[in-house]
Amino acid sequence: MKLNGKMKEDEFKYVVEDFADLQILRYRVHGFEQLSLRQKKLVFYLSQAALEGRDILFDQNGEYNLRIRKLFESIYLHYKGNRDTAEFQQIVIYLKRLWFSNGIYHHYSCDKFVPGFSENYLKSVLESLDVSLVVSGKEETLEKVCDELFPVIFNPDILPKRVNQVDGEDLIQTSAANYYKGLTQQEAVDFYDKKKKGNDPEPVMYGMNSRLVKKNGQIYEQIWRVGGMYSAAIEKIVGWLEKAIDVAENDGQCEIIRLLIDFYRTGNLHVFDEYSIAWLKDTSSHVDFVNGFIESYGDPLGMKASWESIVDFKDVEATRRTEVISANAQWFEDHSPVDKRFKKEQVKGVSAKVITAAMLGGDLYPSSAIGINLPNSNWIRSVHGSKSVTIGNLTEAYNRAARGNGFREEFVYSKVELDLLNRYADITDDLHTDLHECLGHGSGRLLPGVDPDALKSYGSAIEEARADLFGLYYLPDRKLIELGLLPDSDAYKAEYYAYMMNGLMTQLVRIEPGRTLEEAHMRNRQLIARWALKHGEQERVVEMVRCNDKTYVRINDYEALRKLFGKLLSEIQRIKSEGDYEAARMLIEQYAVQIDPILHAEVLERYRRLHLSPYKGFINPLYTPVYGENGEITDVQVSYTEGYAEQMLRYSRDFANL
Ligand code: ZN
């Protein structure tokens, strides 16, 4: 509803280009023109700050990344030979992938790229360039550059993985991420164990803003701050943040930015906590942003935080939707199929704010999350809460790009389901996400004395299943039509069909043959879909049918499927509330991990024939300030015409800080 009401069908091209396993999309910043001049300037300054840290992330993702990027950019810009050969095109693809992943490792699998060109060919291309283009001051000869970088690029045994998680190996020494140097995992763990004081109720996130190094027998941190490591980039970020203070929307926001600058100057983690608390409490500013060392997925030990940024402003209309849901949280809690003992007597819905992204940077660019829940500090979350947002215009771009690409036509059973999806899926998908975030995670309670970590490694898949099921159970409810969130009583079927098709089949396109499901969300989806398939078997609620040698999902009884979702929700809530580890393990291992290899092969083959890319990312809009006679900014204009390589090269040129 959000999309159809607000948008004209026009010429906006969401898909920019495809290469390797990637698709580049463009997102649209609805409502930017309607911002005040002051807000536009704020967005502009924060956007510049969002781009200044790009090189930091490249370096964090591997210590050779920046040098390799510069080398390939030189080739891209200056090679005068035949650019139409297959081998040269492989060089171009390598560079495009490197830009996408902010380094030479796949952004998702973390595996090092396998170049599609030979060492000899690369050497000959480099030799044809002016030597000053490929050799920086300290590396006097091309020979030396090749000796140092070629093994990193070509040898599959050298630094093969950005983040290694294989139990039993030294995760630091086997991971290429540039967060530790010259020490073992045990030494790093000991270093930080010593820092952690026994009973500190407000522990800072030790190590999150530094590289840990061992040199001459000494172990020390290189802090990422002004005057420390990455200083050149951080100074630029601070410069833009200072400008942003002058046009901030209110005193509270000024203070937030000031605290962030203070953190960047001192590296003091207590200041970062202060900043995080001030940031999460600010829900009134229209324009908002994240800028800093935030997520620790790139560190095998989960401590070091990669640099990222997003600039955004509130999507007022869509936020109203989540406010309606949240305001009715108690009704949903009271009417859920869960045992009374596991319900919250007083439940507070989370009013997830829907935002419009205006700029993505660092670890949110080009591949981005579509929702953010920060800060990550555990004690801050339990004492002060967190701020949760979903990014509406990125979801919109995903949906629009997927239209007409042949995917639904290939996998959906018949025209009936296809019509359902085309008619309702944009609305129901958003609504399911809202129910998941605003109600699902916050519903239910643990029985007294139950350890919140009792489900251990099965905990996160069970928790995601709980939130998904809460949303699935309520989608057909008349309440949603009464609240004006769904247009009619057929709409929910679109999400039911899409969910079952995804969980039973199509999400497998992201998994390589022979692998099992590991990621929590994927496990949760398969758990729900397979469980419902199995438990509705006798009544043939859902079936896998064969037609023209292809497998399809068919839903015969949508109302019965709702009952099954309700039943599983009640069981999953029991498992969570009682901390029933054994039941969690059984459910996950039985339904969520294994993949039928024959079906998997079929899905992959059908998907391959569509020539679609499983991973997507975004390029940013371009903001251009308009200057008045006295050099003051009188307007900021947004445009969407820049291409992928064009944008990457501009960033590499204008934000070359390291
Ligand atoms: Zn979730």
C-alpha cells in the first residue's frame, strides 16, 4: 500500500548491472526534495562523512586490499591495449567484485576470489602501463609489486579466507582480516581477558576500535582515532561531522555528534558508550545517521568492529504503520495461540521506525542490511534499550528489481499464485517484517529461572522462528484489515505462498551443492516450512508436486496452514520459555539443517538458467550542492545517473584517504 499510494510508475531504473554472482541496484531517496534546506545540508555533510571511511574498511578486510584495488584501478583507467579480450574482461570483473566486497574476499562466503586471468597476462598488462602508475614510492620496481601481491592474488593457499570460523583452528592466524598481526588466538584472548574486570556492570566493548599487534615480544593496540591508526580518514570524517553540528536539528543531535567526534579524537570507549546511549534515545530527529566502528562479524573473535555508515531520514507514512501495530501489541499478545504461562502480562510493542536511506558507506555499501538494531553493547541494550529501524526504500528497490525477472514465473506453481504475489506480495512482505520486528521478538516470556542462553547454538534460529511464526500466524487475522494494514482477506495468501516456496525450495539458490544450512534465518525458514509440510501431510495442506519434470509448492488449504503455524508457534514458545535445549536441537536437526540433494540440484539448475544474481548491492545517489553568490549552499540536488564503475572510481579518487 505504501508503494502504490506514493509512487508513480515511471522511468526509474532500479537495476544498474549484473556481473559474477552480483546485481547492482539503485535506490530512490523519496522525499529528499521536500526536506528543508537545513536538513538537506545535514544529509549532505553526513553523507560526505559516510564516504570518507571507505578506505578504512578496505584495510580492515585485509592488509593487501588497498594496494590491490589501486593496482587494478590503474589498469582500468589507463590500459591502452585491447580491452575487448576475454582475459581483460576478467580483469574488469575482478575489479568490480573487489569494489563490491571492499576487498578480495567474497562479501558473503568470505572466500578469496579466484581470478579468471593468468599471472602472465596480468604481468603483461602491468608492463604495458607507465611504471609510475603501478609503483608507489616505497616499492621502486614493478618486479617488487608483483612479488608481493601476486601470491596474495593467485595462490589459493595464501590467506584463503577473510574470516575463518572452523572450530579447532587458530582463527586469527587462519583469517585474512586485518585485525590482528603477529600473534596467536590464545594471546589475543588472554590480552582481552586481562582487561575485563570481574564484575563491571557497564563493560565497554574492549578491542572494538583497534588492531592488536605483537612486535618485538610486546602486544599492544593500534587505536583507530585521530593521531592513531587510520588518522587521515578519521580526520576527514570529523571535519564533516563538525559542519553537520552547525545544521543539526536540535540540541540533542548536536550533543550526539559532539560525542562521536570526541570518540574519534580520543578513542575512549566510555565516550563511545555515552554516544551510543544518546543516539538510541534520539527518536525525534527527522534526519539520523550511523557512523563508526559498529559490527564485529568480520573478526573471527567477534570483537573488532568494521567501519560503516548510513544517513537516513524518517519515512513518516510507513512509520505510522509500525506505530499502529505497536499500539495494539497487547491485543496480539493476548490472542496468540501460546500457552498462557508463556505470555507477557504486559507487553510493549517496539515501534520500529521505517527510514529512507540517503547514503550508504563502509560495511553497508554496496551490500546493505535492510534493518538495523543498535547499539550492540549488551549492557546498554539491557539498561537503555536499543533503536530499531527498517530501511523502506532499499526493500522497495529489491522488490522492484525482482519484478519481471522471470523468477516467479519459473518457481510459482500456477497463475493463481502468480497473480496473488504480483498483487499483494510487496505489501504482505513488508507487513510480515513489521510484525516480526515490532511484535514477534518482543512477545512471550521465559519462565522464572530459565537461562536466556539455554538453547545455546540453536537459540538464534529458534528465536527467528518464533518471530516469523508470530507474524505468519497473524497475517490472516481480521484485526489487520480492521487496522487498515491489509486491503482484504486474500492478501495474506501471498505471504503464505511466498514463505513456503522460499523455505521449501528457492532459498536454496544461495547454498552451494553439498553444503547444509548454517545461517540462522535460513534455518528458521526451512524449519517452519518443512515442519508445516510434514504435519499437514495427511490432510494434504501443502504439497510438493511434480509437473513437466519440475517441482512446485502447492498450498491446498490456507486456513489449515494457519492452524499449523499457530501450533508450531505455541511449541517454539514453550521451548524458548522452558529453555528446552533437547527439543530445540531435535527440531532444528530434523527440519532445518539437511538439504535434499536432488531437489537442491534441480533448484540450482532452474535458477542458473534464469541468469539471475543471488547477491545484490546498491549504488548511492549523487548529491550536488548548489552555491550562492557568497559561497553559501542554497540547495542540494540529488541525481541518480551515475554508473557503478563511475561511482567507485569517483569514491576512490575523492575519498582516497589511506
Ligand atoms: Zn528477527
